[in-house]
Amino acid sequence: MSGLPLAAFLDTPPLGELSQDALRAAGPQAAATLALWWPTLALCSAVLLGILIALGYALATSGRAVRSAPGDLSSLANREPGLVRAVSVGVALSTVALLGLVAASAATDRKLASLDTAGALQVHVIAHQWWWEFEYLDADVTRRFVTANELHLPVGRAVELVLDADDVIHSLWIPNLAGKRDLIPGHTQTLRLRADRAGVYRGQCAEYCGYQHANMALRVVAEEPGAFTAWADRMRAPAAAPATPLAQQGRAIFENGTCAMCHTVSGTPAAAKHAPDLTHLASRRRLAAETLENTHDLLARWISRPNALKPGVYMPDQAYSESDVQALTAYLETLK
């Protein structure tokens, strides 16, 4: 990573633009979970406080008892006539509290399962080491499209995420919108959610999945239905043909080199499915599953030396000349 400024990794959008906060629920699923979390926190805090008080009292009183009767400790067991009663009350209260939490948890599960999914948007989510693939499903297959690492959702409309993993176990967690759900190879699961407030939220893989697990994030953009429809229409469109000679040269390098062996660019011969779809790469705010800002310099570095930026990533370092890297970068920047 020599020569790469630390700011490339620490750079984040302005405060308020990107949120990853389970305490700021932006949808009914997260709100139901939060409603269970607060009383659980209060109860556990009260139990801990009670234990600390009882421990302090026991330490203080037993010390005095030992000093008052140093030769006969057998009487200590009977010196507190109300001890058994106090312990019994504590056990009873703990049992009632635990049963209350079980009932509250069951009620929360019912709320999570009761989301009305009539007319829901369906998105097939596939987790890879270490990036996210999103296929927006539609009964009309010609209206389906694929993106990567940036999930757009219409505000106020239920969404059903169909979850699969391509390699190892991953876990999808978007704290502002829903709880965690594992993605297991060979075992399809679903996660239903709804965004009730427009915003940009951060999601994360919450199951250790390998070397770059910590850098397997995603951006969730919840936007008004009209804005979402306009975005989806742009995503369905094929990539525009490059207009400048440099970008045209980059497209030729892309299609005739190793890039096309892994990536798809709709409207071109590049149609591989082993790596993120790049059809509209330039419209995404960040690169490499939220690891890097999508700037000219970092994009060029990512093309030539991805392992220097995200060690262990499966995209190999490329032996491109500087002029080829600039041409490829110019071409990818046209993919909006």
C-alpha cells in the first residue's frame, strides 16, 4: 500500500449522508427490533446493577462478620435469616423477567413476519468474496437488470430480498432497515423490509467470510418512488458508446483483454459473470464494496494494482502500461 494516502480509506461522505445506526430506525423491521432492544437493555442494566449492589453488600457485611467471630465460621450461614427469602425473590423476579423477554421476542418475531409484501419489489442478492451483486427481478425478463454494491429502494414500498451466497457463508445487515440474515451457499433465504424515510444507509457483511470481510460493505439508497423509477430506467439502458478517442481505446483494451473475462458491460461483448457488473460503474459513489471513493486517481490505481488497495481480493494485478491504464480509466468513467 506504499504511496496510497490513508485518506483513501478513511474518506467518508459528509455526516448525515450515510448512516449505519440501529438506533435510528428508518423502516418497520428495524423499528420493531429497536422496540425490543430498549426494554431488554433496561432490564439487563437493572439486573447488573442489582448484582453489583448485592455483591458490594455481601463483601461489606461478611468482612465484619468474620472479624467479629474469627474462630467460628459455622454461624455465618445462619446470621442472615432473610437471605433465603431474598434469594428466592430474586430468582422469582428473574424468571418473570426472562419469561417477559421471551414473550416480547415472540411478539417481535410476529411483527417482523407481518410486513405486507403485496406488490413488493424483488431483488436477488448474491454475496461474493468480497462484494454484493443485486439483480432486480421483474415478471418481464427484459426489464431485469444487475448492479453491484449499491442497493436502491423506493420509499414506502415493501422489498423482498432473495438471498444467496456464491462461495462461503455471509450475513447481510442493514441496521437502519432490518436485522441480520445469513446467506448460505445452496440455501436460499428471504429478508423482507421497507424503507419509510429517504436516506443513504450503510450495510455490512456481519459474518466473517475471509480476509477482506471488514471491507465487504454496501450502500443502500432509499429514494422517493419517482426518483427510484428514473434510476431503474437508467440502469436498464445499455452502456453508452465512448465519444473520445482515449475512451474508445480503453473500450478496445477492456473488450480484448482480461477485463471482459470477468466483468459485464451491457451493450458490449463483455458478458462474464465472475465479478461486478460495470455497466454503470461511474454512477456509483464508491469502489470495491465501499472501500474506496470513486475518483479518477483511485479508479486508475484499482485497475492496475487492486491487491495494493484491497489485499487478498481475487481481481489480479494487471501488467498494463500507464497509457493503457489511463485509457481504461477514461472508458470506465463514461459508464454512467
